[in-house]
Amino acid sequence: MKKIFFLSVCTFSLLAFSCSSKEEKKQKAEDEGNLLAETQARFIKGIGEGLKGEGKDAAESVSEGAGEVYSGLNTGFDKSLMKVTVKKDPALEPLVNLGRCGKYTNDTTGRTDVVIYTIFKQDYQGKLMVRGYDKENLEVGRVTKKVDYKEDDADYIEFEFDKRTPINLVSYFTLEKK
């Protein structure tokens, strides 16, 4: 029994003296942390050195990509305004020219707006009416709007249809003086 006790004490003493102390463990962790920080700092320095030479090319590439994104946004907006056919009443010929025409769903009201870029050839104060017709030439809805424009004015005029109007069935619209 004394032998076992003596062997246990020797083994424990040997283990106790061979294990790192708390301070040694802290120092080792600190050294590993310093090495890691130094490695990261050199990595970042290397990136900086690389960018000195390649940075201009990288900046040009990023700028070009951003320009393409902006251009894509503009194209996306243009596509969100679905083009429509608007037939102008002959009585409006001396009064207006038409530019781009489209329709979109108004996020605020949930209604469908028909937007007509209108260029006024002369002063006009009164009402304009837009009618929607299906492929069988049947009227499916109409909107009247009061306007007041001077000669050479131009504007995107929005005509908001009632939400019950089956706007997706419309084949063409007409713009008339009322």
C-alpha cells in the first residue's frame, strides 16, 4: 500500500511540475495572438501594396459596373411603364402632339393610371377624356380630367381609371377633347 501511495505521489508531482503554469499559458496565448495580428497586418499591407498598382484599374471597373447598374435601373423603370396605343381624336390635331404613352398600377391607390406625354401647340383650358377599348372595339372604361396648359407646355398627364375597369383587356385608348 505504501508503494502505491508513493507511486501516486510521484506521478502527481511529476504531472504537477511538467504542466504549464497559468502564467505560461497566458504568455503562450498572447504570443499566438501577436503572431495572428502580425499576420493579418501583413496581409492588409499586401492588399494595400497591390491596390497601389491595380487600384486605378479596379476603381475604373467598379465605376463601369455601377454605371451599368444605373443604366439597368433606368431601363427597368422604362419597362415598368407598359407602352400602350393611344389614338388621338382628329379634333385634337391642332391642339396637341403626343409623346410616350403607357400604363402602370399606382402603388398608392391600387388603380391603373394611363400616362400620356402631351405637348400643347396652343393654350388649352378644359377637359380631356381617355377611353379604353377592348379587342372587339367595345368601351371598357373612361376617365375625364380637367387641364389648364399654355402654348408650348408639355406634361405627363395621368388618367386614373376606376379599379373595377378591366384595364388588362384594353387593346387601345383614345384621347378626346370634351
